[in-house]
Amino acid sequence: MTNQFIDKKKMSPIESETVVEKVIHQITLAISSKRFKMGQRLPSEFELMDELHVSRNSLREAMKILSAMGIVNIKRGDGTYVCSQVNPSIFDSIIYSMILETSTDQQVVELRQILDEAVLKLAMKKCTDQQIAKLQNFKDQMRYYFNNGEISRAAKLDYQFHIYLTECCDNGFLARIVKGVYQIFEQSIEKNIRTEEQFAKADEYHQEMIDCLKNKDVSQIEEVIGNTLLSWKKNVKTHN
């Protein structure tokens, strides 16, 4: 089916098969193309039925699914609106299910490497001296709590280090993706710093990331991120 909406600012009539799925596709396409903006009220049922050439039942079923996905908000007696913000719990669960159901351990390692490299590169352009100092503080506190035998607390700071680094990118969409994916990694992060030898390497590699940010050395990103994943990838498991 040709998406005439792209050229004509109008959604395409729906073919007879898999009608509900195609309604969902056309509505989400219209939203992503900025025809319908966040918080905006959608056209009435009759207008959408006429434009898409579908029945009321098909349209309502599609809207129920879009509502469950957190894309639209149905207000009875008022109309249907494009949601003004992404529902984090829905977004995170989608990421979680995609990783858990379809990926191998190696694919998860590759995904984290791609994300970590992208985050470090963008943070290098945007982070401030104050933010770098805060990352240094996270790393120093990791060392402090590890030396005091508080492994779980040190691991939590390790996790927070990476989440805060993502926030330094000042990109909400990237932050949501990374936070969702990193939930899968939290347990393996703690396993990665259980011994003094393992922690020493993690401590060193976190410092390399901070130094990379300070020096704004793009050429070192791949090597630095590769180092951070050397021992971690032995502990990551996508399946029990």
C-alpha cells in the first residue's frame, strides 16, 4: 500500500485485509510525520472513517490498541488526543521484551557497545565541567564503598554512573532508550565487580571514560568502551 499521506498530507484509504493493523500504521505515521502533534485532538470518528475508508468497529479497535500502547488518550465525551508524553513503563517493557525474546548474549553485548559508544560521543560534545566532576564523584564513591565491603552499593553507583552519563547527553529520547536497556544489565554489573581484580579493572575503565570526556578525544571512544565491556560481557545473560 502506498502511503499517499507523505506527499498529500492525507492518510491513505485502508485495504480490506488486516484493517486494524493498517489503521494503527496510518495513525502512527501521521503522528510521526507531525500532522498530528503531541496533545492535539484527532479528527472525529466520522472524519477518520471517511478518510481511511474503514468501519467504526475497525477504527475503535485500532484506537483501543493505540491507547494501550500509550500513543493516544481516549477521553469519553470529548475525543481522542495524541498523548503529550511517552509512558516510560510501556516503553521500557517493549525494550525489555524485545531483548529478552529475540536476542542472544552476543547481540546484547553488541547493543550495549553501540549505545555506550553513542552516549560517550554525544556526552563529549555536550557535558559541562560540573557534570564531568559529578561523574568523577560517582567513580570515587564506587571505590570508597567497594573498599568498605559494600559491593551492592558500589554496583549501584556503577549503574548510576552510566545513567548519569546518558543524562549528560541532553537527549531525552536517547536517555529513555538507554535507561530501558540498562535495566537488563543491572544484575550483571554487580557480578562484574565482585573481586578486587575485577573492581580494579572497572575502576580503571571508568576513569578512562572520564579522561576521554575531559580530553574530547573521539579517536579513543571505541577502545575505551571496548575495555569497559571486556569483563562485563562474561557475566551478561539474556536467558536463565
